Amino acid sequence: MNAIVSASERKVHVPLGERAYDILIGPGLIARAGAEIAARLKGRKAAVITDAHVAPLYLDALVHSLEQAGIAAATLVLPAGEKTKSFEHLMAVCDKVLEARIERNDYVIALGGGVIGDLSGFAAGIVRRGVRFVQVPTSLLSQVDSSVGGKTGINSRHGKNLIGVFHQPDLVLADTDVLNSLSAREFRAGYAEVAKYGLIDKPDFFAWLEANWQAVFAGGAARIEAIAASCQAKADVVVADERETGQRALLNLGHTFGHALEAATAYDSQRLVHGEGVSIGMVLAHEFSARMNLASPDDAHRVEGHLKAVGLPTRMSEIPGILPPAEVLMDVIAQDKKVKGGRLTFILTRGIGQSFVANDVSASEVLSFLKEKHPQ
């Protein structure tokens, strides 16, 4: 990582041909959202989708910004939480978009975290067979991960994000001021995804985070730098493999275990939020890699040490309540989107920043490992 030189706004470009778009990162972007959108896109109507937690904080400011730029805005406020990623709420968003007479050159705008972004993006991808989509992510997790790359979807009783489409945004506005309103838990959960980028293939970035995480948490230049580095890392992978046919699966480091744990808690955010599941999952992925003699146990200890230092959970035993048996977790893993031909695919590692896609992982080995790590 280069030295921090300023807290100025950053731009990351995602070069996907006719689907190319910019990610703007910096303070005050919600107040400028209308101008930024109008300067790049042609539509003059928007359906703004948000949730009951975010709406009181930022909806009025966003709508005012849009109206100042001549963009008429309809709004829909949904319940907050992972359970909103459902067919019921997908239909509510689709109905609002159609009621607002949003045309293909108009926009669906997601104002919120990953849940709102995933749900709104799915609706934008299927209404009228695709309308323009703008992300205004309001959590650290959504700013560095879910708002970038075009993955959209909802959850099923069979697992997380199993129903959806690829639909790239036309613009991402990551206003870093909004992160000041996050709870400590929410910010930590988002930080798990930041650390993930270092663990995938950027060991220097992970080392930088180990040395500078307190400055990232404090805000300012270090925070903007960490977000920009994360967005650039994701953009590079997305451009190389937009529809996750190969190396884009690396972005799921820790997610196979993490998604199983989320499903096991019935997506109850009081017990576990996504970033916490990813944190535990990344430790499990490194430990499983060591168990398979692919990496040193020291790497798993280092990963766990850093995630613990920032206050993230790293063990299944830290999840409140009783978890279902390891066999139930395996059933969820077997439904993972990366399963091909019934064979398990995991993101494993040969060391810090040396992750790789492992095909045909032994289900019996995974089950034995889960039984060993299970707290009951």
C-alpha cells in the first residue's frame, strides 16, 4: 500500500464495455447525487428504494438532490433486515417501479445496505427486462462489496442469494459521511469484507490493514483509501470474470461457511450478520486449508488474530443460541451456488493472499471438520 496523502474523493472505473460505470467514493455524495446522476445518465424519473432504518437519516436529502437536478422521485420504504430479501418484498419493489412508470432509461436507486442493494438490483434487472440502476450504499459492507459487480438476488429457504440475476449498476455513489452513523457492530461487519480482499491475493494490503485498521475505523483518509482499494480489487476481478464462471468465485472466500451459518440462524441479525459470518468463515477456510496441508496453521492464527483485534467473531461458539448439527450445515453447503455437478467447490488458501478455487472438495472431509469445530 502507498502512503496516505489526502482525504480527497476517489473514483474507481469498472471497464465493462457498454456496461462500464464509475464508483465515486468520498464525503457529501448524497447531497450531490442528483447532479452526478444527471451528468451521466439520461432518465428523468427514479424509484428510490430504502429501508426503515436508513430512510429517516438520508431519504429526504437524496430526494431533494434528485429534484434539484430535475429528476422526479417516487419512494418505497421497506422493513430493515436480511428477511426483506424475499419474494414478497421483491414484488413490492417491482410494483412500485411500475407504478412510478419507470422506463428503461430511468432509474431504480438503492439507498441502503446490501439487502436493499441486492433486492432493488434484482427488481431493476427484471422489470421491463431491465432498467437502469444506481447504488447509493450506506454501509461499509455494501460500499466495498455488494454494490459493486452486478450480483443481485433474494434468499430462499434453501439458502442465501440463490434466486437472482446479474445486473450491473450504472453508477455507484459511496458517501463516506454516512458511515459515521453506523453502529460499531455494523462497521466491524463491513470491515470483514475489506480484510477479505487482502486475504484473496493482496498480502501487502492485509499487512497494511493490520498496521492501520484503527485509522480506518477512525475515518478520514485511511478509510477512503481502504474503501477505494477494496473497490478496485473487486472491480479487477469482476472485469476478468463478470458472471462468476471462474476466478470471480475467489470473492467468496469465507462465504461458503459463512452463508451456511447465516442460514443456520434463520438470517436473524440479532444472532449473526453477514460480515460476522464471513469473518468466522474466513477463519474456517484458513483452518480447513491447514487441515488439508495446503497452508501453515500460522496463517490461520494470523487471520484470526487480526479479526479478533478489530472485534469480529472468529468461532462458531461466539454465535448466540444453539446451532443445528454439522450435518444440517452440510446440507446448506451442498446447495451453495458454487456447487457444480454435485461436487463441492471451496475457496481455500496456500497462505495469506494466496487463495484459490478448489474443486471437488471431499464432503466427508468438510463434515468431519465441521463436527470438530462445532460448539455443541
